[in-house]
Amino acid sequence: MHSFSFLRHPLLAAEDTLGESVSDLGSTPYYVMVGYLVLLLVLGLFGWLKSKSGEEDYYLAGRSQGWMVSSLTIMATFFSSFALLGAPGLVYREGVVFALFSLNVPVAGLSVYLLGARIWKLGRKFGYVTPGDMVADYYGSKSSLRLLVAVAAVLYAIPYVVMQIQAGGLLSQDLFGEEYFDRGAIILAGITTLYIMIGGMRSVAWTDLIQGLLLIAGMLVSGFAMFLVFDGPGNFAEAITTELPESSLTVPGTTGLWTWPMLFTVCLLGSVGSMVQPAQWMRFYSAKDTKTLKRGALVFAAVLTTCFILGVMLIGLAGQVLYPLEYSAQETVAQKDGETLVDAGPQKLDQPVPEEFQEHFKFVPADPAKPGSTGQVTWKWSGKSKEFDAESTVTRLSALSDNAAYKAAVGKLPESITEGKRRPGVAPNPNVSEFDAILVTVLKKQLPARLGSFGALFASLIFVAIMAASMSTADSNLHAMSAVLTRDIYDQFIDKNASENRRVWVGRIVIMLATALALAAVIYGRNPEITAKYDFMKMIAKMGLMAIAFSAQLLPIAIDILFLRKGTGKGAAVGLAIGLLATFLMGPLFGILADATQISVLQDLVKTFGGLKFANMHGSVWGLVLNVPVFVLVSLVTAKPDPEKVRQYEEVLSR
Amino acid sequence: MSQHAERSKLGTILTIVFIVALLMGPGPGVMLVRGTTFLGFPAIYAWGLLWYAVEVAVVVIAFCCVWTDDDAEGADTDSVSA
């Protein structure tokens, strides 16, 4: 049973009566954000004053970071706009099933110690700066492995930076108006670039310290704020369980994407994949000792999981109650073989659509001018609908035309909706600009209404936490990418004799260029044609998961070096190359390339590779399915690494 | 039994418990959840809270009782340049 009535939650009714003042946070967000940005620049300057010349200081802060700074910079790098905008956005779209994504955080926490401590020991002993340093040194590879590790780093870092800059735009858009999207994105990108360039790792880590504290507070407080909005946890739970549709409360969620194989592979590979990405790898190097990483792992697993599951995830659920999703089911008015276009469907209905259905039912006829064109019937309804009788409504809609194809299409609508054979389309409520904006919308509209000027301040601080989450991840990834491109590409292939000072400057230029590229991708990605076709360009969490699929391809190499030491350099290189290629070909980037170039062979390949996905799983799986066996097989028939190097590694790691 | 052996045994147990929690929480175990509510909470959310508690407990126990080998690893470790 579904209802077509668009019920409004009582809290929204209160919002209406308060009018504009409810959504108006006054000038508080301006003051709070300006204060925050000035603080970041001061910290950047302080990092510069404390810095010493040389790459090891610029990239690893002299390997001297204590547990507090290390824990928070690892956390702040891990938690990005994905945590504060993307995750609630996906809970808002998919329902409670995505809250289970929180269970990836303890896996990442364990990795901080189990992988991080080993990476630290080797980095300390052999003076490594980038992941490529370790991989190339262990396997005795002069160039190919370094290059491939750098490619993996860039494929991970660019989308991750893109989504942080996108978050800055989104926040500005929802706070100050749509025309502020570009300005918000540019300001976030500009200030982040500035303080990394000034102070390197020291500035990044110190700003991450502040940003890490802010985002922990922001995540917890935003969950707590929902209890205030609903007058207590009991009312909150009751609203969710009684007002949300069943698809929002069960597996696999609203769109059917979050089946257990997807959830499981995201929680396992997504988390560990995030921990072997270059920015985290370099954070392990820069820790003061392994005790630092041990404490970091504990804080990470205990505190951050709590922030997710008891904090920010609740916003998405509250959003579904306050701003019900809009669903739509669409059926084609099919043309059977041998039928004429007229037989395939009416050009107009015999009777007008009854008034009570006009908001929800739409018929679009086939276009006679376009061969092969088909008509469509669309049915839209609200997320909290419970009283609609699908059967009787379909009977009444079928009666609007005698055309058999039309009747057949209308007859399929309840099948799409009620039997779950095909998931309906889903869109955010008209009061929410996009799924990722749910946190901003809920806080902006609800907190001032409930708590007055204190609510406005409260909301503004959480918005600063979003900026913090975005900037702390963007800075870490830009900084790591500059290290990788400078040491693993420039230093190896362009100018082997460059001085340390020159290399640091090359790194700064890389940061500027990468930021400009990411900013261009954000602005280009706002094109409605792009977002309509590739929702990962619009949804932060999806872009993040795509990026992690690339960094996860470093896992077999990391596990071999840190634990097994059975592989060979050629095996590692071929496995990684094939893993990255498979991840690219099976992921959305290849589709964009095919569309952009309009090369028919590529477009056919996109369909072919899409058909090879035998299960609904995280993108990293498709690369690893080839990466691991190829690594093993090639390692069996190629020369082992230098035995002396293997012995040294075993000695360091056995301590 | 030596302290090292005891820690190793506890580590193995914790590893098994953590893997079970991962399989049960976001893994195939989630298909065992029936209905939409449990004690007034969304059933899937309550399921997630249960395995969250198990996973975090494993990390806390590991921190206190298993990860002790590296306490001495500090800044005084010998280093050579790559």
C-alpha cells in the first residue's frame, strides 16, 4: 500500500510558520568561517617558522610527530567530506543500511597499527619518504614500480581532492546561495594550497590537529542535535521506525545497491585500501614511534566509529523523516516487433488524468518524428506514503486509454514499486538541493528553529567542521601527491641531480597544478549532462569509493613486503599494472573517457566490461581479482629480490 | 605457558572474533536480520551497534593485552639513508 499524499512532518510545519528567519543563520557562519580560515593560515605560517630546510622535514616533519598529532592527522586524512556530507547523503538516499558502513572504521583502525607500525619501522631504518621509495628499494626496481605506484597515487588523490573541493562549493551553495558554489570551491582550494605550500607536512599536521578535533566534535554533535530536533532519542527512533518506508529500513536499501557483498567488500577493502594510500603511508613514516601508532589505532577505532554510527549517520535518517525522498517508477510503452509506431502507444490519452493523480502520474508519448522512439509512463510518490492502493489506482489509470501497449506499461508500475523486481528511481526532496546537502539542510533549517541564536552558532560550527574535514583530506592528499610526483617521477626521470631545495619547489608547483586540475574537474563536473549520467560526479561518497578502488591495488604489494616477502619485482609490477587497468576499465572513469571521445569501440568495451561484473561488489575487487593471481604467477617464474635486502627487512620487522 | 605464547593465543582468538564480527555485521550475517524494528530501533541499526561494540572491544583488548612488543620502538632506532 502506498499513498500519493505528500505528508509534511510537523517539524517542517513549524519551520514554515517561522518563515525566512528559520533558514536564516544571520551573519554567524561568515564570522565563524572567516575566523577558522585565518586560524589555518596562522598555523600554516607557524609551521613555516618551525620548519627546517630539506625534503625530510617538508614531507615528513622530521619523523617526529607525537601520538596526538599523528592520531589526529591520520584521522583527519581518513575522514573527509565523505564523512560529514557523503555518508549522511548516502544514508539519506539508501536508508539505514548504509549506517553499517561505519563498521569499516575499526578495520581501518587495526590497519593503523598492523600495517602502520611495520611501515614505520622500515621507513625509519631505510630513510624512505614515499611508498615508492620502499617498494622500489625492496624489489630492486629502478623505475617501473615507482612509476606504477605513482600512477596509483595520482588516480587515488585527484578524485579525493576533487570531492573535497566540491564539498566546499556545496557548503557555500547551501549556506549562501547557488551562485556561491564556485566561490566556495575556489576559496577552499586556494587556502588549502597556500598553507601546504608555506609549511609542508608540519603545517598540514598542525592544521589537521585542529581540523581533526573539529570534525570529531562536528560528527558527534550533529548526531546529538537530531535528538534535540526530535525531542529525545525515543521520539527520534519512533519517527524513523514508523515514518520511513520499508526499503529505507532493510537491506539492500532504497536503490538496491547495498547488498551484503557490496557492504562487505566496501568495509573490508575500502578501509584497508584507504590505509595504504600514499598520504597515510607517509603519515606512518612521520610518526615518532610505534607507540604513537598503537595509540592512534585505538583512538581511531574507538572514537571515530562512535562518531560515525552514533553521530553523523543519524542525520541521514532524520533527513528522510523531515524531507521525504521522491520516488519514481518508469515504464516504457513498448513497441513489439512488427508493430507500427501508432500501435506502440497512444499520442494522447482518451481521458484526462484524474486530479488526485496529476501530481504523480505522467504520460509522455512516443515521438513520431524519431524512428524507434517509445512512450513512457512515470509514477512519482513521496517517501512517507503508506496509504496508496496500487491495484485500484492502476485500474483507474489503465482506463485512460484503450491502447494495449499503454495498458501493459501502466500495468507494470505496481510490479516495479511493490515487488522489488526493479527498484524505483529516487530523488531528494525538493527542499534539499542534492543528497549530499542533507546535513547542511537539516542543521541550517532545524537548529536555529529549535535553539535560536545558539542553534545558529551550533550549526555554523558544524559547517566549519565540514570545511575542516574537506581541507584536512585535500591538504594531505595534495601534499602526498607532490611528494610522490617529485621523488618518484621528477627525481627519477627528469632531473636526477636536482638539489633538495629545488625538489621541494617542484613539489610546490605540483600542488598548485593538481589543485587547479581538481578545481577544473569540480566546475566541469557540475554540468547537468555529466551529473545526470554519472552520479558519482555528484555524490561525494561514490567518488570516494571509486578513488579507493585504485589505492587498494597497492594492497598485495604492501602485504607481500610487510608480511610475506615471497613476491618479485616483476610480479609486483605486472600485478599492479593489470590491477589498475582492470579497475579503470570496470569503473566509471572509462565510461567518461568513452563518452568524451565518442569512439564506438570504447563505448562497446564499456558495455562488455560492465557485463563481466558477476556480482555487486566494491570496484577494488575487479582489480584485485586479476592483480593477486598475476602477482603470484609472475613471482613464481621471475627472479627474487636481493636476499640481503630480504634479510634486512626480516630483521627490522622481527624486532 | 610463557607471556609471549599467551599473547599469541589471545591474538589468535581476537583475530577470529574480529573476522566473525566483520562477517556478521556488514557481511553475509546481515541477511539474518528479520523485520524492520528491534526494541523500538531500526533492526539493521541495532545489528550494526552490536557488531560495532564487538569490533571496538577487540581493538581495546588488543591494545591492552596483545600489542606490547613494540613499546620500546622509539626515535633511537638506527637509521640508514635509502
